[in-house]
Amino acid sequence: MKDQILNHLNNPSQLEKLYRSNRATFKREFSTIYPDLKGNMLADFWNERLNYENDEINWGTGRELLFVIIAGLVAGFIAKIPAMFQVQEEFFYPRNISFIFLPLLAAYFAWKNNLQPKLIAAICGVILVSLVYINLLPVSNTSDTLILACIHLPLLIWATLGSAFVGNNLYDYSKRLDFLRYNGDLIVMTTLILIAGGIMTGLTIGLFALIGFQIEELYFEYVGIFGLAAAPIVGTYLTQTNPQLVSKVSPVIAKIFSPLVLGMLVIYLSAILYSGKDPYNDREFLIIFNLLLIGVMAIIFFSVAESSRNNNSTSSNWILLLLSIVTILVNGIALSAILFRIAEWGITPNRLAVLGGNLLILANLLLVAVNLFRVVQRKVGTERVGRSIAVYLPVYLGWIIIVVFLFPLLFGFK
């Protein structure tokens, strides 16, 4: 993007096309080169345009708003399938929860990015095959491979969303980082929408109760489930049409939570020594330990993505480096516990899935930590850290495909 901006600096129409193709990336890359372009009339104009603070909410085009309304309704109807067609909720939701809104978000970005037909066909093919496959797996209350497939399938559909977001150039690492930032922004925006919806729900139910109407069941069965299903779609629409709404909130959250999580991890690891619990013989503790690892990894990824956009200070980079090192220690403990349990009691689908996931996370953490160390030594820029995450994402995707599609066959659907 940076080279394209420089090549078309004196071509207003091409600059406008570049800007509309990916506004967030254009703004970030333009900001890095603008100090060398001051005095150029067109560059000065774009600087003022990109940094103009507009307090008004942009509702996008009528077509975009119509798409969001229809997508929100479709998501609600998908969520209501068990009630409308008498499908068991215990069967439907674990297998199909990822199909409620993720394919609709993928359709939104496919439309916005004007994806090539072959890429649209590939995304639709993956979603359709996954939908048929997961619903054809044998019904079982004891199958570990079924549970693993249901847990990992949303990540596969999330990857199709990432493909639609990145657009026609799947090897653009900066857009992969933009996708991670989008997920962070979406979490913030969706949380705000749900909080506002919760307040409105309480007021509505309370007001109707005052006049003698008990609408709790009716409200949650229709308004509540439609609102929950549509919230990520509305959140996506708002973050894409009004990036300024969360562009300043997300970096603050990243800067606040990174040192807090670092302190919590250090205290938690110290407390383990006195608690008498260990992940080697306590299965539930090991599960919680791995969930903690995944959560901290997500925070690191989000913080690194934000630092690549906002050029974090040296102190922030040091915090991220220390957090990565402590997380590597946590990963090492979890990995050794898994290997211990495999050596003692043999291989099971759950143990093999956790082992593979932990090995991938460890390798990625080591890459991130090495690059962060080079950043604090001022040998490379923060974008190098982001690249080490973006390049690694397809590796996770490969393991997800193995767990979802091959594990049930390898272990006989047990």
C-alpha cells in the first residue's frame, strides 16, 4: 500500500480508489510517509482529510444499511431454527452456532471488497462442506472427536471470514493484521451494543410489568435472540463505517490490560506453588490452564496488532516482551503436563488436540518474543512483530482442519 500511494501521489482518482479499497490500511501507511511529503499540496490535503475529527455518525449508504438489516434478520431466523422446525437445541447449537452470523459477515466483506468469483466460490464451498459435514456426524454424548469438531469448527468459519476481509490478495500481511484489529474493535463495539441492549431490555420489561404485562418469555424468545444474533453484524457495520468510534478505545484497552495480565500471570504462577494443585494430575486444572493460555495469547495478538498501528512506546514493547516470556513459561508447563499424561495414560483425541495446539502456540510465541526483543533493541520496527503473527495464521488453520475433519476418522468417531 505504501508504494502504491507514492506511485499515485499525483493521481487523485487512483488515491481515492486506494483509500476506498482499505481505509484503515491507507490511513496507517499514509501517516508513516507524510512527514517526508509535507509541502505537496495533494499530500497536505489527504493529511487534513484523514485526520479530520468528525463527531457525526456515518450511516453508510442505503444499500449497506439494507444489507445489515436483512443480514440481522437472517441471523435471527437461523438462531430460531430449533424453535421453528422442532430441532433439538442440544443437537443444533453446538454444531451450528458458527453459522448464525459468521457466514453473513463473510458475505458483507465479500461484497464490500468486490471479491473475485473464484474466491467467493472457495469461501462458499468451505462453509457449505462444513455445514453438511458437522451435521452428518453421528449423534453421541460421549464422542470426544465430535466435541473437538464442534469447538474447532467456528475457528474454521472465522478463517473464511478472514479471507473475505483480506480480499483478493490473501498474501497481504498488513491486511491480516487489520483483520485481527477488526476482531478487537468488533469485540469492543459488540460489547457496548449488548450492554445498551441489556439496559433497554430491563427498562422495557420493567415498564410493561408496571402495567400488568409479564413479557419476559416473549421478549427473550424473539427480541432477545434476534438482538444477540444481529449484534456482531451491527457492530461490524459500525466499525467499518465509523472507525473513529473505537480507534482510540482499542489501543487504550490494550495498554491497560497488557500490564494487568502480566501482573496477574506472575502472581498466579507464584500462587500455584503454594496451592498444592498441579496440571499433571488434575485434569480440570489443566483445562483451565490451557484456557488461560489461549486468553493471554489473544491479548498478546490484539496488543501487537494495535502496536503495529500506533507505534507503541518502548515501555509498552517491554511489557509485551515480558508478557510473551511469561506466557511461554505457562505454555511450557501446560505442554509438559500434556506429555506427562500421554506417557502415563496414552493418546486420546483430546490430549493429541491439546498437544498439537500447544506446540503451535509455543512456536508462535517464540517468534513473537524474538521479534519483540529485537524491537526493544531498536533493530527492527514493530511491524516485524505483527508480520510474525500474520504469517503464522495459516499454520493454525491447517491444524484446525486436521482436528475437524481427520480426527473423527482417525479415532473412529470416538
